[in-house]
Amino acid sequence: MTRIGILSDTHNFLDEKIFDYFKNVDEIWHAGDIGTNAITDKLRAFKPLRAVYGNIDGATLRTEFQEDLVFTIDNCKILITHIAGAVGVYNQRVRDLLKKEQPTILVCGHSHIVKVMKDTKFNLLHINPGAAGIHGFHKVKTILRFEIENGKPQHMELIELGLRGKLEV
């Protein structure tokens, strides 16, 4: 069993509560719009990190991270990208990747809208953790936590970190 913490769209803000919620995970996945390397440095110092860059990320992050990341954990194939589109209306680049890679899980960000939904056309679980940062139109900062065991995602938890515009202590 592998325990995963997922976040996206930090936009250079990292809520310290993430470290409490992710204390028992084995890996952290960041689905882009990181902000700066200071964010990934903090996450990497805490837990193993897998990340992709997003549309707001500059040259430094783009040289360190890829646009798309494909890997397998516990017989579960994962594709992480920042901009995928909605279930059933993926952009062409992502549709091509889904056909080629045939992942069990697609993780994306960009929309700032939490979504965990089965995609029957591509036979995958579409996961968007929403936005963990304070910039954007979302009202609540969100992250996800779940487990992968024997090739299957399970025990998905949505965690609300508080209001986007309010720095809570």
C-alpha cells in the first residue's frame, strides 16, 4: 500500500497545515502551478515529491519538472499533467496521452475545482485536487489524500484547509 497526498495550484503559497495532513503519506504529488522552487524545496524536504509544471510556472520550474509525468505505483499507472480539460472533453494533447499510456489515474489541476470522477470512456479515475493556494477564484483551499493498493485507488479524502482569502493560524 502506498499513501499519497495530492495538491495543485499553490501559486507560491504553501499552507503549513499541509504538513500535518500529509505527515503519514509516502509521496506528495503536485499537479502544477507551483509558483517557485521554494515550494517544491519545502515539499521535497518533507516527503518524496512528484510534480509537473503549470502554465504560471517560469523557466526554472520548467527545466526541473516536465509538463507530463507517467509512472506506476503498486501496479497502478498514473498520468499527472496540469491542464487536461474536463472528463469527456480533454484537450487533444491529453487525449493522445490517455490513448497511448492508458493510465488508471489521471491527476490534473488548473481549474481550481475539486473533482474525483470515474471516466468510463478512458477507464480511469480523473482526480483534480482543486487549489491549495490563495490566488484564484476558488473559495476554499483544498488537497486530497488517498491510498493505492493492488493497483486500485482507495480511501479518498478531501481536505479543506480554510478560506482562500483568509490566512488562518
